[in-house]
Amino acid sequence: MGVVLPVLFALFAAFSNALATVLQRRAALTVPQSDGFRFGLILDLLRRPVWIGGILAVIAAGAGQAVALATGPMALVQPLFVLELPLALLIASLAARRRLPGTLWLAVAGVVVGLGVTLAAASPSGNRTDVPLDRWIVALAACAAAVAALTAAGLRRPPGRARAGCLGAATAVCYALTAALMKSAVHVLDEGGLEAFLTTWETYAFGASGICALLLLEHAMQGGPLVASQPALTLSDASVSVALGVLLYEEHLRAHWWLLPQLLGIALICAGVLALARAGDGAP
């Protein structure tokens, strides 16, 4: 049960996030596109019931993710969110009553098999919950600098692949940082109760990071094609999350010859995600 519980809740969260992605993308394409960073975008989206449905799905995903992170290592939980893209395309095709062609089913299989091979070979372990403040300072500064640089680079470009890719990568860094902070805050809740949870800085930090991620995600969806934003979001989220799990929570991955099947699995994931993202450009 040590692995089963976090995996089940992570899969639930991935499905909820996939549903949220479909609903939020539909809503984002119905509001006026902007050349800059527009906070009023959220106000426009609040008038779309489909966007509200997407937010409810995000909340459900957050609850599932919190339980998964509380019971398992980040390096196990967060890579499972790679499944969001194939799940989102399946949900979108069902909503549009379209059948996915065989090539896309092959891409889905590639992502699933690649993820299974990678996680089995890496065998993430360790579940430290107490992170020293000096590590947090370094991680927060590095993530903030990366988000600022990627966002600035994206907004300097016109709508298109470069803009969507940069904003998607910035969103991914925010998502990974949110997960790392959430893991710490949930541990405080478990150990000290609600009062401790409401008075620890990690609670408000993961809330702020999550809001930034949400705002960046909406701009990434508007900024260009899914083939640019989704791979950057999906693959960068998993990569940064694993790095934070190792650096902050001292999680362990198998090395030596185990790196070969890990690289093979990652290659399958990347090929599948790129193929699915190309297909997603035509999704409703």
C-alpha cells in the first residue's frame, strides 16, 4: 500500500486536471486575445460557466494531489501527471464524439509504457518532510528567476509557438514549485492540525504559486498552438518536480545501468507527448 495509495490519488488528480484542461481551453478561446500579460483575463473567464467547471476540476485535482504527495515521494507522484495530455485528448474526443485514429492510440500507449518503464527503473524512494529553510530559499529564488525569464521571453514574442512554449514552461515551473510547497504544508497539517496549517508560510506560498500557475496557464493556452505549450508544460513539470524532490526532500532514484531503461522510457514519453500535442491542435 506504500506505493498504491499515492499512485491512485495521483491518477485521480491527473484525470481531474485533464478535464480542467479541456474546459479551460474551451473557455480561453472564447475571450479576446491580448499581446501582454492581462490580469483582466480572469475576470473575462469568470463569466464563462465552462471555465468555472474547469476550476472545480482543478480543486478536485488539488485535493487528490495533496493526498498523493502526503503519502509518496514527489519523484513518483508528479511524473504521473504526464498522463494529463492523453487523458485530455480522450476526454475532448469523447465530448466531440470523435474517434481517435490508430496512430494516436499508439502515441497514448507510448506515453503509458514509457512512464511505466521510467518509474520502474528509477524506483523513486524517500519521503522526507522537513526541509531546511536555506534549501527553500535557494529553490524559491531559482524557480522565481526561471519563471520571470520564461514569462518575459514569451511576452516579447507575438502569438505563436515560441510564445506558447515559453509560457507553458513557466507554468510548469510554477506547478512543480506548488507541488513541493504543498507537500510541506500538508505535512504541517498532518502533524500540527488546522491551526498550524493556517500559520505556516508554506500554505500561503503554495497558494500564491498556484494562482501564478493558473494565470500563466490561461495565457499559454491563448498564446499559441497546443503543440508548443503542452509538451513544454507536461515535460517540464515532471522534470522540475523530480529535481525539487531530489534537492529538497532528498528523494532517491536508481542510477548506474538503470539509467538506460530510464532514458528509453523518457524517449517514449517525449515522442508520445509530441505526437499527442500535434493532434491536440485540432481538438475542440
